[in-house]
Amino acid sequence: MKISQAQLESFITIDPQHSKSWDRLSDQLNWEGKDVEVLIAKIQQFQIAVPSWALGAGGTRFGRFSIGGEPRNLDEKLEDIGLLAQLTKKTDAVSLHIPWDIPEDPKAIKQKASELGIGFDAMNSNTFQDYGQELSYKFGSLSNADPSVRRQAVEHNLHVIEIGKSLGSKGLTVWLADGSNFPGQANIRKALDWTGQSLKEIYSGLPSDWKLLLEYKPYEPNFYHTVIPDWGTSALLCRELGEQAKVLVDLGHHLPNTNIEQIVATLMYQNMLAGFHFNDSKYGDDDLSTGSVKPYQLFLIFNELIGGSEDGVQSWESISWMIDASHNTKDPLEDLIQALEAIAVSYAKALLIDRIKLHECQMGGDLVGAQEVLQEAFLTDVRPLVREARLRSGGVLSPLEAFRKLNIREKLVSERGRSAQATGL
């Protein structure tokens, strides 16, 4: 569904409370020597892709709780992302998952996306589950001991590239569930070697203007060993492939208390950072709403990203930004609105860091001073800045409030049915 301009009018009008908070913040930032117009432009330009699989209710091995009005096909998924774009002005692309969302008519789908102001970010292949293919991935895909299974997995990825080319995508994300649950189940060294060989075949089919984003995960669904368990293994394989292959960081794919900002800084130092899957976690790979548990960590990650880009280590433009979460109990659209807002807020806070002063503290061994510089930026309420950037882009003052007051979920249920279930998960 698409919201009319008339329906949005009351949510676009600047209210007195926002005007007051924005005036106070802009005065403060100007006094600190910050150019608010530059800040607003950067926030407006920062866009995050929404994954096609995140628009329906998620689930666990224990169950799935439908919310009603879920998108029943790719057309409706694009419509939901178009709605998010209309409200938040923070997303302009979809990251498609194949085979969950194979377009029957790529030309028509591309046209529809264009009409909604949506492009196509990195494509996502799936060799982590059996989805009607001839051979099973029960014991692995690109690392499988059976060369026929490896060939099937390679061909699937090459097929995903072809679909992506027809849609205008420029990237392929590869995540493997490959590994083993018990000691002795797999030859760990050979499994890694077979994975490398398979990836080389996929890489050879990559267009020259594409990139391959290689993801990693320490555990699940295999709990003894995972073929690509960490950023180092992913980077090792990428180096063997070539310059178009880089490491994708999923914020949830880390063991508890991992220093993710250090991983980001190290990958940028090597010009090996492909992009992000934004989410959050408390214990492990929990797929929680971005910024709901560790907002300071997200801020510190953006600190490294902005710092690395400004230092010329790796350009901001070379990095892909995507959300990846499972909405098991929340309304997916509400959760995505919250996630897009949390990402924008963390980014805006990191833009306020006094990098000259931070550098002086680092060079002078001033630990207290460095902490104060970071805390000063993190504790600044930048929500008026983010709202102002959104309003100037044509979005609404409060996307979540608009979503609820316009009864969007109820309207989707009315259009699609209470039992409508999203394809994929």
C-alpha cells in the first residue's frame, strides 16, 4: 500500500516541540563549530537496505507467530519497503534472498521497484537449507565431501548472480551454514579447502563491477565447527579470491563480548570491509532490534567507520549497509522503523565526535580525555537532528507514530488477510 500525501500531511507539519528542540540543538552545534547543514546532508545521504526476508514474522525452531497482513509475494514486499522509504527516508534498496524471492518477471519487478524509489542491493544466495533442490545440504554445501553437492551449490550462486544482473544489483552475499556437530564428522582442513575451491568458481562468474560479500558465523546450526567461523577465515578466503571479495560483518555473528569495533577497524585497515548486517544481541546470534541492547557498541563501530573513511583507509562509499533481523514477536515494519532510526541516531552521534581532540588525547596518552570526547558525542541527544534531516527529505516527523495512527497494519490485514504469510522464513 502507498500512503497519500494528504494522509501524511499532519505528520510532516513541523510541530512547536520539534522546532524548539531543533533550535536548541542547532545553536549548540553551531557554538561547538559544527556545520549543521553538512551534518544534515550526510544523514540524508546515508541509506540502509532492507532485506526481503525481514518483512514477515520470523520464528524459531519452537514456533512462528503470524501477525497478519504479511506480504505474500515479492510485489507486496517491495510495497512494504516503499512504505518504509516513504515514512523514514532512510532506505532506498532491497536485499533479495534467493530462492525465497525469485522474481518471475525481473523486468516488471525492476520497474515496480523503480516506481517506489527502490533499487536492488546485494543478492543473497541460500545453500543453508533444502528448498526443493535435487541434492541435500544436510552435510554442507560448498564444503560438502560430495562433489555433486558442491557443484549444485556453485550453480545456485551463479544463478543468483544472473538474477541480480537482470535487476541491477552489484553484489552477492554468501553465508554458509557448513560445518559439523560432532568431532570426527568432517575433515576440517578439507572442508575449508573445498569451500575455497567452490568460491573460486563462483568468483569467476562475478561481473567486473560487482563485489562478493563473504559472511562468517561462529556457531549455529553446527555446534562443533563452522567452516567460516570468524572474520579472519573470511578474510583469508577473500584474499585468495581477489580484490572484488571482501568480508561482511553481521553484528550478531560474534561470541559474547567480542570487540566488534576492533574487527571493523582491522578490516578497514586492510581495505577488506564489504558491508554490514545490522542487528543486536545479548547472548549470541539473537537477531534483536538494532541498538536495542548495545547502543554504545553501535556508536563505537560508527566511530571506527567514520574515522577510517576520513583517514582515507577505506572509502565510506565502498561499504554496503543492510539490516538483518528476525522479528519473532514484534510487528516487522515497526521493528524496521525502530532499527532504521537507531542506526541513523548512532551514525549522527558519531559524526559529532571531535576527532582533532580525540587524536590529541590518543597521542598524548590522555585516557580520561579520550573517554570524555566519546561520551560527549554519545550523550548528545541527536534525535532533533535526525528528525530535521528526515523532514527535509520529505519524510515524517515520527515514522512509528504515523504508522500506528494511520492504522497501517490493520489496513494490510484487511487487504491481504489475517492468515497471510510471507514467503521465505
